[in-house]
Amino acid sequence: MPSYTFRCPACGDFTLFFKSMSGSKEQIDCPACQQESMRVYAPPLVSTSSKGLMNRIERGMEPRRMTREQLGPNQTDKKPRIANRPWQVGN
Ligand SMILES: [Zn+2]
């Protein structure tokens, strides 16, 4: 389903979904205040999200690995419940 983002001068950006792409959707009335809202050609989220995903992966992998190595001997895996058991904590 194609979605279009429009910018209402009063409400700001809003996105509408259309069942078909028939007709031009360059302009539409704001569903909230019925003001003319021009279509916004926002850059697709792909570039931002992919870049953010890469950063997330890079950041997520390295600290996690270091943390696991640092806390590995002291922390028994990733089961916090075990810490509740005194006989395991002393280990
Ligand atoms: Zn509006």
C-alpha cells in the first residue's frame, strides 16, 4: 500500500495510506484541519536506518564481546536468576 507524507501548515507532517496510486497525490486536505497540505518528498528511511543499523551492529557487537570477556568468569552466563541463589553467588 503506497503511503504519502504531507505537510500541513498547522499540524505538521502526516502520512496517509492509499489503496491505489490512481491520481496525483501532490496535494491533499489535512484530515485534521482541512488545510491544504503539500506532499513531502522525504528521503526514504533506507539510508538513515541502514546507517543506523550498521552503527548498531558495530556498537552492539564490540561492547558485548568485551563485556562478556570481562564479566565472563564472574558472571555465570546470562541468567540473573541464578544470582538469587546464595550457593551460586559464592562460586
Ligand atoms: Zn492540519
